[in-house]
Amino acid sequence: MPTIAQVKQQVDRIWVASFHTDLADTLAAQLRRHALIGVKAALETALVEELEVHRQPYRQQSLPLPLQRSGSYTRRVLTSHGFIPDLHIPKLRGGNGQRRWQVLKRYQLAMPLLLDQALYVYTLGLSIRDP
């Protein structure tokens, strides 16, 4: 009876000898690319929503100049699913440095693992509450 380590070695040897490895690698790379696009879109949407929540208390009257939107800037972010070279971060006309960031901290270049996993599950169409 072979041990677990021997069976794993046999499976690895057969996998390497298989002609489907190139196809599997190509498929995995393509799935990773598509998942990264979804994570980027979900992250950008969350950042816009965070900014709107910050501006919400001032919605009844006209917004003061520092709370008016002023486009966005790009930031590089590393996730466990890949590197996002051009994440669009929304900004205000003033007070960006004083504003408390929730989703992505100021000058943060890597995503926390828990948030990264939640974004990935969201892009797959699942909820955190799904079993």
C-alpha cells in the first residue's frame, strides 16, 4: 500500500506528463485576469460609496467646496489575486488627508487578506453569508 506522499508524487508526475497542463495553465491565467478585473471594479465601487457616505450629512444643504468631488487619482495596489496598476481612487476638492479611509487606508499598497477574500467572493456572485 503506497503512502500519501508516494501517491502525491505519482499524481504530480502524471500531471506534468499530461498534455493538458498548458491548457490548464492558460485557463488559470485567464480566470485570474477576469477575477482581477472584477476585484478592481468592486473595489472602485466601494471607494466611491465610501466617499458618498462621507458626504451624506451635507446633502440637505449645498455642499461646501472642500466636499465637492474633484475627479480621481490612480494608485497601484497588490492583492492576493494579482497586481492592480491603475485603481481609481475618488477624491474631494479638499480634506482628503484628514478624511478617515475605511476600505483602503491612505498610502496603503497591499489589500488586507480578509477584505481581499471578501471582494473576490463578491465578484464570483457569492455572499459572505453563503455556506
